[in-house]
Amino acid sequence: MEFDFAVIGDNWRFLAYGVWITILLSAVSGFASLAAGLVIALLRLYGPGWLRVPIVLYIDSMRAIPVLVVLVWTFFALPIVAGVTMSPFTAALIGLTVHLAAYAAEIVRAGIESVRPGQTRAALALGMSRAQVVRRILLPQAIVRMLPAFGSLLSITIKDTAIASVIAVPELMRQSETVAGQSFQPIEVFSFAMLLYFLMLFPVTRGVDRFYRRVAHLGRS
Amino acid sequence: MTLDWSVVWQHRDALLAGTATTFLLTIATMAIAIPCGIVVAVLRLYAWHPVRAVATGYVELFRNLPLILVVYWAFYVLPILTGLGLSPLATGLAALSLNVTAYNAETFRAGINSIRRGQVEAAMALGMTRAQALRRVIVPQALRRILPVLASTWVSLFKDTSLVSVIAVTELAYVSMQVRAQTFRVLEMLTAMAVLYWLLGYPQAKLVDWMQRRMKVTE
């Protein structure tokens, strides 16, 4: 069997566009799910009591339903329910964010709960409001402790964007499929895509670990 | 918009068969990935250096690749590498096993590493061999830390089996989307698929929480 990697050179622009969409989708949905996760976790911990049940139900449901199912439902079924049409990219962004925000919320909650309750009591005794306690005492320590978990969430986000290929988002997986299909050289193309994904993911996991080791002392108390 | 939910009931046999395949894939993958994960973890920890490097490379590679890409890759590459015409089910099983073995190896390695060195040294000072120390001292303690992680890997795997639908393995996701394509009942079938996954996955996720609470190790 012979390999001919010229197919990569011939289609490099097409594949590079896929890399760009993968990075864009990962960055936007990663950021959106962190922000949403923070809000959800704070509502769960400090919000009104009746909100707790629906939030826990939402989080556990997202842990039970595959991303593929969430993405396919968002792209094909949501427009029927909501009466709107949306691009694959928008659908993927919504689906991924709804799915990953649940995981982010769990990370934030675990981080906040890891700060000893004595600190909250001490801060309240000093006359701080609840909001001040969260902002000045809990979050600064919790955020540092959450870093490793956020790092793995980011790498999960990048990996999950590949599933958006199923709803025709032109990210790296989808572009590779197209090139593989047109050139009849799936082995070369998919092996090259593996290399690209590894090059995107490995520095993220390693970089976060290294950064965490440098700042870990800020989270200790 | 008129909805016709009877389409779900009409295709109950296909959906049930899909559900069975989903469970079969999950069970078979774990049955392969647990022993293989142990082997890879032990190779990574105790083997000759070059072998160690290969095992580490394998784990790092597969933990840093999207599973769906591994599925496509296996679909096109395995028949050429092995010279066999593998069924979609066997290909999907191979791809899932490659992926989960890497995760399990990392779980086992972390579990073994979490037991302090001094315990092995003490066991060996008492005259146990390395293998005896591993079997009698490390493994029983490490299991408490490993089982909850394996359980959450199980739940992830259960969900990830949906990805082999892209190579036409007739599991729950594939069957649902096939029925959708045949009947054009998009909303009904996709919602039924989500609800079925929810019904099956939710108790499993809750069971994992319970296990993690029960087996919590406090030092």
C-alpha cells in the first residue's frame, strides 16, 4: 500500500479553514459555557430555593444525554419548536454551550464548596455582605483551584466540536471528511486530521497543567 | 404544525433493538478496555523504558483525539491494516475500545500511584515479591479510588456509543435517525431519542454519584 500526502498540500486552504472554525467554535462555546456555568452554580448555591430542583435536574440531564443527541436535536428539532432557522454554526454553539455549561457549573460548585466554611463565617462576621464574601473571599481562591478542571473541560470542548460535523458545521472533522471523500484517500486525510487535533489538544492540557503549578499557591488557604 | 407521536410506538421494535445494541456496545467495550487498561497501566509503570514510552505515547495520543475522528479512522484504516472486512459493529467496538483503554489506563495508573511508596517498601521488607505487594497491598486499596472513576467512565462511554452511528452501527442514535429519515417525523423521533437516552442515562449518572459518595477516601 502506498501513501500520497500530496492531497494535504492540494487542500491545505480548505483544511486550514476547518482548523479556524474548530478554534473559533471551541473558544466561543468554551467561554460561553464557563460564563453560564458560573451563573448556574451561583444560582444553585445562593439563589432562591425553588430554583435548586430545576437546576439539578438540568445538570443531571446533561450528564445523561449524549452531545450528539443534543446537537442533532438543536439543529433539526429546535427550529420546528421555536419557528426559527439557524445556521449549523449557531446550532452547534447553542447545543455545545447548553451541554457544557452543566459540567462547568459542577466544577464551579465544587471549587466554591472546597473553600472552608469558616472563611465565609469569618467574612460575614467582619460585616461583609454575601455578595462581597463570594466576590472577595470565595471566588479568588476557588478560581485557582478550578483551573485543572477547567483545563480538561476546554479539551473536552475542543473534542466535542468534532461532533458538530454531524450537523455540517465546516470545522476540521467535517472538512477532513469532505476531502477524504473527494480524494478517495481517507487514510492520509484522517491521519493528518489526527495529527492536527493532537497538536491543538496536547498543548492545551499541558499548558493548563503548567500554569496551574505556577499559580497553585494562590489557591491555598 | 401537527405532531404524530404514534410513529415512536410503531417503531418500538427497532428502537428496542437499537437500545440493546447500545448496551451491548457499552458492556463489550468495558469488558475489553478494563483488562487492556490494566495491562497498559502496568506497562507504563513497571516495564522496560522503551515499552513504557510506547504505552505513554498511546495513552496521550488517544486522550487527545476526538472519538468521532477515531471512529472514522478505524472505519477506513482497520480493514487495510488487518486485511479483514470488519462489520460496522466490530469497527465501532474497536474504536471505542482503543479510546476507553487509554482512559482506563490513566485511571489505573493514578490509582496505583495514589498508594504511598512506603507501603510497597514495607511489603517487600516483609519478604513479599513485587507481584505479591501489588496484588495484596496496592490493588485492594487502589480499587476504592478506581471504581468510582471507572463508573463515571462507564456513563461517558454509554453516551459516546452514539458516535458510532456515523459508521452505520445500528444502535439507538442511528436507528432513531433512520426512522426520522424514513417518516419525516423529525421532531417526534429526535425528541424520542433524547428522552430514551435520558431515561437510560439518568439512573446511571445517579448511581455514579452514589458510588462516589460511598467510596469517598478521606485521608
